[in-house]
Amino acid sequence: MGQIEWAMWANEQALASGLILITGGIVATAGQFTQWYFGAYSILSVAGVFICLLEYPRGKRRKGSTMERCGQKYMTKVVKLFGPLSRNYYFRAFLHLGLSVPAGFLLATILGTACLAIASVIYLLAATRGEQWTPIEPKPKERPQVGGTIKQPPSNPPPRPPAEARKKPSEEGEEVVAGAPSGPQENPIPVTDEVV
């Protein structure tokens, strides 16, 4: 059985916790909770938005294929600018743990704090297993050669009968010789035209 890539799970957990932090921060700020400034911290200053921007681009898996998120290629360029800080999962683990602490003092953001702490533990596990973030590079598209794909163009125009019903030219010649009628067929039922 294959080895689990923990960074993939940590990425999904951290992205979800960033969205939960933003939602809890909106609730705390709009509801004017007693410590609403922790809610504002969860939305604007660093925690929610920064985590979502950092975690939006998925990392490339070691084996198999990785599906990009919509618009990920633009955020990947931004994350690559941070260099080794964005690739190192030890750094991400301690960054997420540090960002989750201030939001833990408010009830509306405690769920996002717990989720971010769990993501931090998963990132720490991924880092101890030797994983690191590598961007998903777009593959160059292979263009098929025009002459190589078309074997022989069709000889009769559409609509064409199915392949089983088509007759080869050698079969048609044999049937004509055998005496099969080649002209119009006669209807065995008499047809009368009566207008009432």
C-alpha cells in the first residue's frame, strides 16, 4: 500500500480553517462582540485572508497526478516569491500555530483556531516525513501531426451506413454477377390512390 502524503491533507485543512476564521471574524466584528478586534484580526490583518492566499495553490504530489484549483497558476507565482519559506512545511506548521493563537480568545473564531492548530500538526507530520511544497508546473501540450492521424479520407459522403452494413467494392461486383437485381425494387402490395 502507498505512503500517505500528509501535506495534501494539511493543505485542505488549512484552507478550510482560513475560510472558517474569516466567517467567524465577520460574525464577531458585525456582532460587536466584547473582544471584536480579534474578529477583525481573523478577517483582515493576517490570519484568514493570508492563510487562504498561502494555502490556495495545491502542491504537486510525488506520485500520480494533482488537480489544480481554478486560477491556481496566478497564486502559485505569488507563493513561489516567498522562496524556501513557502516550500518548507516546518515553517508553515509554526506559522499556522502562531497565527491561530490570537483568534483563540474569541468564541466566534475558536473553531477556525482549532482547525488551524490541527492543520499545523498535520504540516509538522508532513515535514518530519520529508515532504515539501513543489508547484504544479503546466505540461507542454503535444500537438498531433496532421498527416499522422488521418489514415485515409472517407470515400462516400455522409450520412454513411454503419460499418457492418457497408459493402466492400469486391463484394458488390460478386453480387451483380450472381444475378441480384440492381434496379428499382417492385412493391408486392398493390397501392391505389383513392381520394375521398
